Amino acid sequence: MHNMDEYDGEIDYMHQEDDWDRDLLLDPAWEKQQRKTFTAWCNSHLRKAGTQIENIEEDFRDGLKLMLLLEVISGERLAKPERGKMRVHKISNVNKALDFITGKGVKLVSIGAEEIVDGNAKMTLGMIWTIILRFAIQDISVEETSAKEGLLLWCQRKTAPYKNVNIQNFHISWKDGLGFCALIHRHRPELIDYGKLRKDDPMTNLNTAFDVAEKYLDIPKMLDAEDIVGTARPDEKAIMTYVSSFYHAFSGAQKAETAANRICKVLAVNQENEQLMEDYEKLATDLLEWIRRTIPWLENRLPENTMQAMQQKLEDFRDYRRLHKPPKVQEKCQLEINFNTLQTKLRLSNRPAFMPSEGKMVSDINNAWGNLEGAEKGYEEWLLNEIRRLERLDHLAEKFRQKAAIHEAWTAGKEDMLQKHDFETASLSEIKALLKKHEAFESDLAAHQDRVEQIAAIAQELNELDYYDSPSVNARCQRICDQWDALGALTQKRSEALQRTEKLLETIDQLYLEFAKRAAPFNNWMEGAMEDLQDTFIVHTIEEIQGLSTAHEQFKATLPEADKERQAILGIHNEIAKIVQTYHVNMAGTNPYTTINPQEINAKWDKVRQLVPQRDQALIEEHARQQNNERLRRQFANQANVIGPWIQNKMEEIGRISIEMHGTLEDQLTHLRQYEKSIVNYKPKIDQLEGDHQLIQEALIFDNKHTNYTMEHIRVGWEQLLTTIARTINEIENQVLTRDAKGISQEQLNEYRASFNHFDRDHSGTLGAEEFKACLISLGFDIANDAQGENEFSRIMSIVDPNRMGIVTFQAFIDFMSRETADTDTADQVMASFKVLAGDKNYILADELRRELPPDQAEYCMARMAPYTGPDAVPGALDYMSFSTALYGESDL
């Protein structure tokens, strides 16, 4: 038996009649409800023709109002009715009506015009229900459901947000009246205060809904609240008839809502994309500005004058590498991720690709970043070279001051001595003594020539190395050289004077002369030894300090021979004293040939012996420092030799993962994020290595033979590793976006990946043009090996490789594959939606946009729509057609 509620094109009225009789037998009240509802429904249409009915079976007996009803609800003209009052005329009119119903696809069985003419109530009600089904309910369609199911689904969707409303059928679900009130409030909320309704007051709810529908919605009162409340199960057909009137009353609003939803969806996508574009522009501007400010600082090569100032520059550079640069690395990576995500969203929403402002492309940022890193590398090398230079300068300056001080101490009083005329009144022995003394002085002067040359050479080197205090060094050096020249001239002059008087003086004290000749070089040796023992040294390796220690030991081995020489010189002095005492020689008590005396020799010898252990201690301390430096080198090398290969292995593993991925995209994304987490957890080892590197730099260690890895290598590798894993995750996220937006199944994605990997022979993650062509053919694309096929393949390459790089990435590959079958919004669809909101006009008004769209999106449209200039334009008309094409890049806003 066919149920009339499941109407599907044709209605078997014979079977319906049995069902109809049983319904009325089960509850006679239903016939009353149907009679009232069907009468009201018929009158709602007949009044358009200026007539009404009172008794449904009596008023349709002659067939005239029945034919009129069918003409009104169908909009078609029936055959000309018979106006006679005879039975045959009435039967003819009813048959014409039944034939019209049958012509609309309704199959009527076991019913004839005679039953209608005879006033058969059940047959008449059944016929009216058939008409209602065919013309009021059959054409209802909601989400691929129609008729009764479509109407029920429409009611459920519209009342879903309302509490205490649960529409499951067309009988008891409507007894409390809240369902009718909810339908009205959903479409016309100003007509009913839904919050004041109570579920336990069905009479008030029903009467409120019936009265409001009749007064404001032009829906006649087809039901009685008392009948519905007083019946255990209200009549389903009466409820369906009444509810269908609400559907038709609100169908226009439904179309507007659908059109508004489509426009809102399109505008929301456009607004989101514009916000992403603004965010990219701001982030790119800020990053480029930071790079622009930082590069001049890194390119500044103005050296400082002191070691402390240069070490402060090095500390500032370390802060830059540790604190300032890492956040910018993250910003750069995030910028690339945002750019790729935006381009993917634009492709998925069928929008034109985003072109950043001039100079703000990802490639421009990469170029600027490369310039930054180039300046950074050169800056660090310059800092270290400057520190070495200043260290060398400080050492040379101290050496210059020591040698200058020794020389100035030696030359003190020499000019006055050379300018004396004591030889004029001296005895012959005194003259000879003065002559020998002068010869000894000349020997001493010649011995000091080497020191003067060393002082001049050191001053020259300080000038060449741009020592900051070079003027004072030059002035002091010039004074020493001028004084040396003066000493030479004075020495020559005195020598000539003594030689002139030598002929007058013949007595020479050979012993004093011998003392002077041996004491002078020994004194110079001691002064040189003291100078060497006090000389500062700078070494960088254990081998260098060991060489100094070896030289020091060799020096100590010469001390016994030096002590013998000292004893011999002192013996000469003792012999002189013995001779003077023995022969009562008239001597002044001082050596006339030299200013060196035994006390000075002994004092300097004691000083040399005192400086030797001090030198031993300094060498021991420096040896310990170099051992510590070697420990630091090995400590750094042990970690670097582990971390460097680890980073390289991770980079290779990420490369393999990005090509040989298995499982769903979500599984791959989870795996990659876990992999990223394990990489981030390795960061403490990098930080520990940074700490060791800082200790090495603070110790001024400049090389490390135990490893080929520098801290710069480790930093660059670590940054590349973080960037690579982030890019790989972003590629999978974009694939998820593409899959979800285009409806691609996991099996399709796996097939695409398998095909892509199969033709990616070199595992580079990209396909060349010929590889891509072979891949397309394997997936069923018909690309013939002729001119037409080449043109088609060129078209495809312009889509997947718009920059003409000659390669196709996997993301571009799946974008192309998904685009071939995707169903996306188009400019024509958006244009059609606007036309619905505009009431089929070629333009739309601001009030219509504000009425149908949310406020923010209405204002968005009005701000961008151009005025409409067509022949049918009115004041305030807006051109929604050019606006729709501009959304998809087919014209300019």
C-alpha cells in the first residue's frame, strides 16, 4: 500500500482511498480537522479569483469552483466549463478537472466524477489532499530531499536553534505550538517575543502563531487550537497542509538567505586573504627595516684604540648573535610560511596570486638576508684581526717603553761628561786615563747602537700598525735619535781632543783599561740579560711556551761561565787596588776609563740571579694557561665533532621523509611535528657548545686543530635544520588545506605522491618538464606527441611553473591535479547571487545590501562597488557585476 506522504510523481488514489478510510475510522476528529484545513487552504487561493467555499463537498459538486481552484494554483487555463445545471454538465466539469490533475502526473484509480458530483465527503477530501500534495508539497526540495521529507527537513533546520522544539513528524511534534512560533520567529523575529512563550501553555502558543500568521503573513487560519490540543495525535495531512503554507510564505526569504550566505562566504574569504596580505607586508617591512639598520653597523670598520673597547665590540656582537638575530631568523621563516599559506589559500579560493609590494618578495628578503650574513661574517673576522693587532701593539708599545727607558737611563749625563774639559789640567797619567776611559765609552757607545736601532725599528712598526699614541712614540724616538747623533758628534770631538793631548801624556794604567774593556761588555750582557728576563711574551700554543722554556734553560746553563767572567773582572779591580796600595799610586780611587764599578756589577749580577726564578714562575704559569687552552680546544672539538654530523644526518633524514612519506597527511604531520620536537629538544647541546665557544673566545684562542667545525658552521647548520623542518611541515599543512578544500581523498593523494616519487629520479623533491609530462601521462592525461599536445603541455606548465623555473614542486603538482576536478565559487555564481538579492535588477542598492548582508560585509561591498552607469540606473545604484569579476582577478576593483 502506497502512503500519500511518500508522494513520488504519481499517486495511486485507489490505494490511497483505503488508507484514507482507515485514518478517518481511527479518529473521526481528523475528518473535522481536514475539512477545516482543506477549506481554508482552498479559500486562500480562491479569494484571488474573488470567490470562497463554505462546504467543501457541496461547493465542488458542480466542478466550476474546482476548475477555478486548479487554474489559480497552477497558473494555467483549463478547458471551458459547462454552465448548465444538469448532472451531465457537472460531471463534465469534474472530469475536466480530474483530467487536468491526471495530466500533471497524478494517477487516480477508482475515482470518478460521479462520486464528487454526488457529494462523497471522503472522496472529495481525498481529491483535495491529492491537489495539495501535487501543487503545494511535491515541489518542495531541501538538500536533495523533496516532498514530505524535504518539508520536514526544512522545519528541522529552521527550528534547530530553539529550545523545547524537536520536530520529528507532522502530528505530535506540533501540539505545543512552539514549532509554529519558532518558524515565524526565525523569519520574522519582530512578530513574536519567543522568550515569553511556555511549553506548558499550548493553547496560547497555537493561537498566537495562528493569529500572527493570518494577520501578518497572509496565511489563513486552517487549524483550531482546541482541536489540536484535544486530539492525542493531530491529523498529519492537516498539519502538513498548514506548514507548507509557511514554507511557501518564507521561500523568497530562503532564496535571499542562500544568496546572502554565498556572498558572505566569498567576502569572508576575500577579507581573510586581504588581512593575510597586510600581515605579510608589515612583517616584511619590519624585517627589511631591521636588516637595513643592522648592515651599516656590521659594515662599520672604524677601529678602537684600546683592547677594552674592541672587546666590548666583540661582546656586543655576541649579544647580537645570541639575542637579536635568532628572533629575526624565526620571523624570516614565519614570513615564508605565511607567504606559502596565503598563496595556497588564494589558489584554493580561485583568486589571483598575491604579489607583494616592490622589493618585498621572498626572494628580495632572502637577498637582503644574504647581504646581512655576508656583512656579519666579515665583521667577526675584522673584530678578531683588530684584537690581534691591538694585542700586538700593546706588546710592542711596552717593549718600546722598556728599551727607551733603559737607553735614556744609560745616556743620562753622557753629554755633560763628553763636554767636560778636565783633560786640560790633568796630569799625564790622568790624561791617559781619560783617553782610555773615552775608548771604553766608545766601545760602550757602539754596544748601545743595536738598542737604538731596535728602538727605531719598534717605533716604525708601531707607525705601520697605526698605533693610536704614535705621535708621542715618534717624539720620544726622535729625541733618542737626536741625542744619539749628538753623543756621536761629542764623542768624536772629545776623541780628537784627547788624541791631540796624547803626545803629552804617556802614562797609562793598563789594569784599569783592562777592567773597563772587560766590564763594559759584561755589563752590557747583564743589562741585556735583565732586559730579556723582564721582557713580556705572548704565545698561543704549548709548543711556543715550550720553546721559550728551552731557551730559558739554555740561558741558565751559561750562568756558571758568566760568574767566572764576573770573578775575573772583580779580580782585575782587586789587582788595581793591590797595586795602588802596594806602590802608593796617587789615584782618585775611581776607574778613569769607565763608570762601571764592582758594586754595580755585583748589584746587576744579583738582579740577574733574582730575575731568573721570576722568569721560571712566569713560564710555568703560561704553560699552565696554554694547557687550559688546549683543554678548552679539545672540549669544544669533542662536542662539535658530534653535533656537526648529527645536524647533517638530520638534514638528510628530513630530505628522505619529505620524499618517502607514508600514511595519511595527518599521520605525516604528526610524525614531522614529533620529529621537530626531538630536534628542538637538542637545543641545550647547541647552547652548551655556545658556552664552550665563549670560553674559547674569552681565552683569545684563535685556532683549533682538533676539529674542522667552527661555531659559525654549527650555527648556520642549526638554523638551516630548523628552517627545513618548518618548511616541510608547512608543505604538508598546505596539502591538508588543498585536500580538504578540493575534496581529494587520501587514496588520491597517495596515488599522486607515488606517481610523483616514481618520476623524481634524483630524489630532489621536484620534477623536470619531461619527468612531469611522463607523470601526467601515467595518470591518464592525454598529451599527444604532436603540436596540439605540445601546446596543451605548455598550458599546463604555465600553471604549475608560472615563474618558468623549469621544475614542478609537489605542492604545485597536487594544486594542478585538484584544480582539474574541483568545484569552486566563480564570478558568475557570485554575480547570480547578487542578482537574487537585487530582485533581478542589473544593479543593487545600499539598502538592499544592508538588509541582506551582515553590517561589516555590507560596508565592505559598498566601499568597493563602482556606481552603476547602465541605461536603467537610478540614484545610488551600485555595479555588482564588475565587483564580482574583480573578486576573481578578472577585472580591477
